[in-house]
Amino acid sequence: MLSRRQLQGIDRPFLLTTLILLGIGFLVLYSASLQKSQLLGVSFIWRQLTWAMIGGALALILVEVDYHRWLEWAYWLYGVNLLLLLLVLAVGVTRGGAQRWLEIGGFTLQPSELAKITTVLALARTLGSRGGVVQGWRALFVSAALTALPVVLILMEPNLGTACVFLAIAFSMLLVCGIRLKIVGYLLGAGVLLAPLAWWRLADYQRSRLLVFLNPNLDPLGAGYTVVQSKIAIGSGGLWGEGWLSGTQNQLNFLPERHTDFIFSIIGEEWGFLGTSLTLALFAFLLYRAILIATQTRDPFGRLLVTGLSAMLATHAVVNTGMTLGMMPVVGLPLPLMSYGGSWLLTCLVAVGMILSVGVRRPVF
């Protein structure tokens, strides 16, 4: 049980901001999924609420339990997640040309989302055991191996966007460990040299998305259609927005995937510039509080854990909003705490629980 001192140490601004974003997410999801719910006879809100309750319960457990316990199990959890990723490639459910999901007891689970958490745990345990200070190549190779295994399996699904998130997570955690800038330069140089090879390994639709990012009008009725409609939706919102349940791009079904990857577009259309600004400000404040927890934690394991989880949330928020505005390629990354998707919402709430768990134990470690 948490002591009274620890309960008082819960980062209330972080928790409150999480709940506000969740609440806004449910309002926007209801509007974004209304037409599809009526067509399919399925309530996306109730499904999302079910996952939110499961995730909330897990978050409470994670806050209650000392995060060092989870770090003790880090490699086991990481290994189980790798087995799930292999199982996806063998018997996974295929949707839209990608094999990313497992059917478990009537629920659909996406192991690649949960792998972000288990990889952060494994990296935090590995790097934290060195006191959170890394200078040489050995730690880099170990970290690269831990990151590469899930990345390779996820690329085989294929899922380029999710795979890139792992690179952002590992990079941020290594930076916090003080990795030499010379090594960072070598890594960036290697990435530039391998870029042409990576291009030819991409699927046709992935190359089309990158080309459309450079020129959205290249295929306005095909690969560029969603981006064009997203920009129209956000632009039509103006300053105040068209009103909840009143967005034309939304309610007239012009914008695809609006309840998942493009939910931010609905915020722009129905709540306008003020709504999108408020949403971005809330995400910025959430990440600020998480970074504050990391910097105030003397324990290297806790600091690395919060850093990796914060990098995951930040990458999703930045890339998702960027792709809805046409400023980044469409790589299928959902918006934290808002986009429809049980596995992703569960992952976000687990991350919140772990960050709070580190936060309440700051005075101890």
C-alpha cells in the first residue's frame, strides 16, 4: 500500500491532464465514429470505454506497485512480447494488407503497441544497471539489439510507423545516459547511407505515402486523398470550429480513418484553431510534467523508464498531428489517449501508471 506521503506525492497536474485528454478524446471519438457506428451497428465508444476501464485498473495497480518490481521482470516481459510478435506473423489477423493483430477471447490485441512498453522496460533495466551513464560502444550494441529485435518483427507485418517509434525511444534513452555526440554522428551518417536501401525495401503503399508527402496533389484521389481531406477539414474549422457533430468532412464521410489516425482533424474541423491549440497545449503540459518527474528522480532506472515512456507519447503526438496537417508522412501513428484502438489506449494508460509510479517514489530514490 502507498503511504500517506506517497499518496500526497502523486503528480496531480499530470493525472488531471491525462483525464482531461481522455474526456476530450471520448467527445471527439463519439462524433468521429457516429456515422460508422450507425452503419455497422457497433458502438465504438463502448468498446473504447471498456479498454479505458481495463487500462485504468492496470494504471492503478502500477502506481501501487514499486516500479522496480516490473524492472525485475523486464526481460521476461520483453521475451513474451517477442513471442506474441512471432505469433502475429504466423496466425495474426490481416486488415488493410497488414498482419498486425491477434484475436484473443473476442478481443483484438496488437502486440506491437505493448512491445513499446516492454522494450522501454528492457532498455531501462540494461542502461540503468550501468548507473544511467553510457559512453562506449558496448552498451550501444546491447541497446541496439534489444531495439532491433521487435523492430524487425514489426517491419515484417509491415508497420513502418510503429517501428520508427522504437528508434525514437532508444535514441532518447541513450541521450539521457550521456552517449557521446561522436557516436550519435556515426549513427546518423549510417542512417543516411542506408536510406536508399531502405527505400527499396518499403512496400508500394509506403513509398506512395512518402511521395505524396512531398507532393499531396500527386495522387489526390488515391494515396493523397486522406491528407487532402484532412487539411480541408482542419482549414474549414477556422477559429471557433463548425461545432460538435457539425463538421461536414466528418459527418458527410469525406475523411477516412477519422476515428483512428485522423481524429485530430476532427478536433480542427469541429473545435477550430482554439480547440487544436488547447489540445496541443495539454499534450505539451503532460510531457512537461513527465519530464519534470524524470529530472527530479535520482534513481537511474526510474529516470530512464520515464524518459522512454515520454519519448513514446511525444513521438506519437508530434507525428500524428504533423501528418494530419500534411507536415509529415502518413505512417499510421494514433494520437495518445484520443484515437480509437484498444491496444493503443491500454499502452498509453500503462505508460501513465508507470510514470506516476516513479513520481510517487521520487522522495525515496
